[in-house]
Amino acid sequence: MKDWQRRELFLVGVPAVALLLLCAFSIVKAVKATAAQVLAQPETMGPQAGLMTNIAFTADGRTLASASALSSTETEVGLWDVATGQLKRTLQRAKLPIKAMALTPDGKTLATVGNSGLYLWDTQTGHLVREVAPLDAESVAFSPNGQWLATSSKDQTVRLWNAQTRALLWTLARRSNYSWGCSLSFAPNSKTLACVGQVRNVLRDKVRGPEITGGSIEVLDVATHQVLRTLWGQWATAVAFAPDGATIATVSKANVIPGGSSNGGSVRLFDIHTGKMQWAAEYQQDGPFSGLAFSPDGKLLASECSDHRVRLWDAHSGVLQRTLRCLKPNQSDSSPATAPLAFSPDGRFIACRGEHDVRLWDTSQL
């Protein structure tokens, strides 16, 4: 090759190589930017018609069930593949509102409650298996060992059922004036059941006049339905046992004057044995916390408030670790009374509701 040819090849080749390097650098930057966006945004499952009202993982973490309100009298329940985000099947459309739902530990049966009663669904076929009882229930929970099914109702009662035979084992009439039923949580050993609801305090503020609303958490012995301990707090809306069973968390709305406004809310952690409060995290938000869940390792406690943000707390210290937005700023702020919130059994994901979808956050990237 002659010298002038070498010089010409050099003049052409250097810009070409530079252009290739520039393109490669741009591609790397684009990939990094995309990765950053993935870190900042959750994966989604959906869309699903209607406002999302409930979500629940199966025990193996492979399937997620979601309920969305199509109208005031009709609900659709979908079963999603967590790995692919694809809809596996839709349960036979329920011509009734679903206020709460729970999956058996083996994931084969889904229990739903609402104004019309307690229903059991086969998750493999999507068909209704049985109407257990015609009661107006607000909450439902299966025990971790799969033996018991608990419900709470507007008639101020908590009921325990045999999950296999569907037989009613006992009914406990609440001593307090619970107006909206209560949230339920079984201890990890399935031997105790915590329930929480609204109760009017008999004491009145002598200066301001109106009575103040408070709340209690009752821990029940499943075998005898005796109250083992009563914890008093603010206007509690949800309760959850920690994975080790030693502590119990509640989310509350601050003192409320009937017909008036609140002054924020709080997340609280109690020692189940002594009844002493371990910590309380106050939050100035006009509206109650309405969702609550522990991570499987017990290190994080997630709560959702009426501002549609999920807050992740250090379960040991009560220090706020991270805040996640469930709904986009331009989306509707309408919300169900209880916000769906759940960790996957392996702790990899935390799921919360979008407007018409389920949002999955990868906890390893938070």
C-alpha cells in the first residue's frame, strides 16, 4: 500500500472509529438511563377494569390475586402470573361488592367477603365453590396453618370458621361500638388473632365539648376466643403481626371529632407480651393510613396513606426509609376504605394498587 493510500485510510478510519465509539457510548448511556427509570418506577400488572380494591399473593409467590370494583354491585377478580405479569384467569364475575379477600396458604381457594356474605372460590377453575354464610363482613383472613378462617362484620362480631369443613366454630360479640367492622391478622403460629376497629371513647373533652374517637386492638385466643390483651391507640384502621409474632403493628388516624377533621395519623408498634408501645411514627396527612404489611424478614413495615404513597419504615426503630408513589399525580385520588398492600412471600416485591392495575416494586432496587 502506498503512503498516500495509508494517509487516506487513516483520515477516513479515525472518524469512523470515533463515530462507532460515540454510538457505543450513547447506547451505554441509554441503557443506564433506562435502568435508572426502572429503579424509579414499578412494574405493573393490568390494566383491569374498575378501581383496584384488594390484592393478595399466594404462599409460593407465583400468583397474585386482585379485585377491582366495576360498580357498586359488581367486582372482577383476576389471577396474575407474577413472573410474566400476564393474566392467568378471571374468576367467575361476582355480582356483588368485595370488601376484602384472602388466599389459603396453598393458593387453591380464595375467600371473599362483602355485603352479600362469605364466598369461597376455586382459583384453578375460577368457579364459585360455596357461599359459606350470608353476613355483611368487612375483613377476612386465613390462619397461616390453613386450619382457620376469620371474619369481622358490621354487626360488631368476629367469627371463626373451620377452613376445611366450613363449620362455624365460635362468634365473639365485640364489647365496643365498632361501626365499620375491623381489620384482622393471625399470629404466625395461628394460635392468636388480632382485630382492630373504631370505638367511641366514653370520655369527653370538657373544654371543647364533642366526644373524641379512639380505638383498641384486641388479641384473641383462637381456641377459646378469650381476649388475651387489649391495646389502646388512636383511630386504628389496620393491624398486622410481625413475622416473629413478638410485636404487632397498627396504623391509625389521629383523634377525630365526629363531623370534624383529623390532625394526621400514625404507625405504631406494640410488644405483644407486655402491651407496651415500642415506637410511634406520626404523619401529618389529612386522611388515615389504610394499608399495612411486614416484609417476610420482619425488617421493613409498609403502610399506605390516603395520599396514595407507600411508606417503608424500619420495623425496629420506626425510622422512615423510603416513600413510594402508588398512583400518578394526574390519576384519580378516589380510594377504597382499605388500601391493598402486600409483600411477596420471598420479600422480593411489594405490591400496591394503581388506579386500574397492580404496581410491583422490586425491593432489592429500593
